[in-house]
Amino acid sequence: MPPTFLGEYHRLDVGFAFEKGSPLTKAFQAAVNELIKNGTYARILKKWGTSASAIDTSRINPPEHT
């Protein structure tokens, strides 16, 4: 049986961790920002009913999380 998403209870920011100085950090950020720009990100969130959790841009070390 496939998993069932029951809805979003509380917005929770999600992040990805890379080793400090990793060349993947900026590449991953660029990839996420491209998904946002081309609409793929919005389609994924809509499919799972979590559009309210959308971010406008991917950030590295946002100030609210440091």
C-alpha cells in the first residue's frame, strides 16, 4: 500500500546539511532555486497538500536558524 499524506499539521522548515566548505552546497542551492523558478517545486508541494510551506528562495545558513 503506498504511503498516504494526511495533511500538514505544523509548518516545519526543512534543511539539508553539507560539510562546511562542500562544493555541493551552492550546487544544491542552485538546483532547488531552479525547481522553484520552473514551477516544479510548486507542483510537488501542491501534490502533497503542503503549498503553505513554500519558500521563495533556497538560502544557505538563514539567519533565523543560526
